Amino acid sequence: MSEAPDPRLRVLMDLGGRVLAGRREPSSEWRLHARMLAARPDVEAALHLHPPYATSLACLRRPIPPFHYMVAVGGGTDIPVAPYATFGTEELVDHVAAALEDRYACLMANHGLVVLGLDPADALARAVEVEALARQYLQALSVGEPELLSDEEMEVVLERFRRYGRGAARAGKGAEGNDD
């Protein structure tokens, strides 16, 4: 069992930006986390990461299209790229908020990845799935242009994800409970 992170390394803030506990400076992206949590009552966690494959696609400003049905883990028919803005700015927060409207994941142009979840474990599972998809997509692109699923098929997948519950990325399984 892993130990909890050192509490001295955490900063606890309210959604208005007031530091409630901790001795370190908050992340430059605290506004992004606060906005996502305030705007999306359906989620309780917002993660911002810089994983290598998703960040590579973000630097190419290339969304993850429906090359695989698990793209639906991001909440839509693709995983979009929010336009670039300088880190820590309200402009970046605005871009990400627009890209995450009705979505659980988006890439941030020339920056990284943002993932929302029902709780921290769900958000982390979605982030792991998006990073796996980014790797698979880049690998497929190295051979050629992958065949994409149609909007109609992705709507079927999204409906199955909704019908079989939320948290589709948990335990590496699709929402329909398959084993792949």
C-alpha cells in the first residue's frame, strides 16, 4: 500500500483562490481547476497533467479522433484541443472551459491534458485511458491514417457508456464491462 503524499506538499484552497492550508504556492493553474469544479456540478475532480503522448498531440494541436471507441471516455466523439494561451491566464481557463463543455477530457494546445472525473480515482482512470489512446493514435499514425468510426457509431457507444453507468475508464474496462 502506498503512503499518502506528504501534507506539507499540499495546498488547500477554496474555489475563490484563498489558501486555507499549506505552506507552498498554489499551482499557476489553480484557476483552471476552480473554474471546472464550479462550472461542472457533475464532477468532483479536475486533473491537469503533461503525459508524453497526450502532450505530443497537444503540441501538434491535433485532437484525438474516433479511431477507437474508447475515445468516448472523454465524453464525446473526439477529444478536442483547446486553443493555446499562456499558462496560468484567464484566457487559457476560458479556452479549456469551452473545450470541456459536455466533455470529460481535452488537450491544451502546446501544453498538456485536462481530465474531469466523478471523483479523483475516476479522473485519474480517465487520464490513464486518454494517455493510452494518445499513444495508440500516434502509433497508428506512424503507419498511416487510421479508419475512423462514424458519428453514428460513436453516438451508439456514447449511449452505451451512459446506459451502463459512469466512470467508464475504471479498471481499464469500457462502461459496458467488456474485458479488452
